[in-house]
Amino acid sequence: MTRTFIDAGVLIAAACGVPGIADIALRLLDEPQRVFVTSDLVRLEVVPKPSYHGYKDEVAFHEEFFANARRIAVSKQLLEEALREACQFGLSACDAIHVAAAKRAKCAEFLTTEKPSKPLFRVSGITVVSVREV
């Protein structure tokens, strides 16, 4: 089983049918040999807007994912780890928290929709995979 961290963009692409990447995201999310990990922050990124706008199918998609994934809680210790990651690799706040959560959960892969030219791909200790490149 491959422990795989799922970034918000992957869930949004899959739920909203983003052209060019939705099919790839859905296929990856359907792979039975993966154990999915995410963070409470990812949930905060993907659930509120569709909930507010009444997109019940999108909210249901996200909530089903979160019900079956291991979620890493945001804590003071995780934020300290994220700060170190951000300083070392030049990450944004959210990306740093996600990387710290993925590493804490001992994930082998970090799936994202980011382009390989982004700072996230400088991170060491975990394989970052863009669904745009799969």
C-alpha cells in the first residue's frame, strides 16, 4: 500500500471535472493500493465554497473522501514543522502545512495539481507528483 497525500487541487479537479486532469485525478483516487492521507486544512480549502453555493454533489464527493482518508490535524507542533519546511524549500504557508502533514503521516507520495516548476517540487523526503504530468 502506498501512503499518498492528496492536495486540495486534486480533489477539486476530480469533483469539478477540470478538463485535462479530472480523469487522471479520479483514476488515481480510485487506485485500491493507495492509502490516502490529507489534512484538516485541505478540508477547509475544498468544502466551504461548494457548501455555501449549494453544490451538494461536490460537497458529498469531498466528504466521502474525507470519511475514508486519514486526516492529520493541524497542531502547534505541525505548524512548527511546516515553518521549517517553508523556510527550507520556499513554500507557501498552505503547501508547507500539507508537506509537514504528509511527512508526519509517512507518505511516500504527495499528489498535487501544481506545475513541476513550483516550489513544492523542491521538497525532499517525499515524492511530489503532479497529476498534470501523469
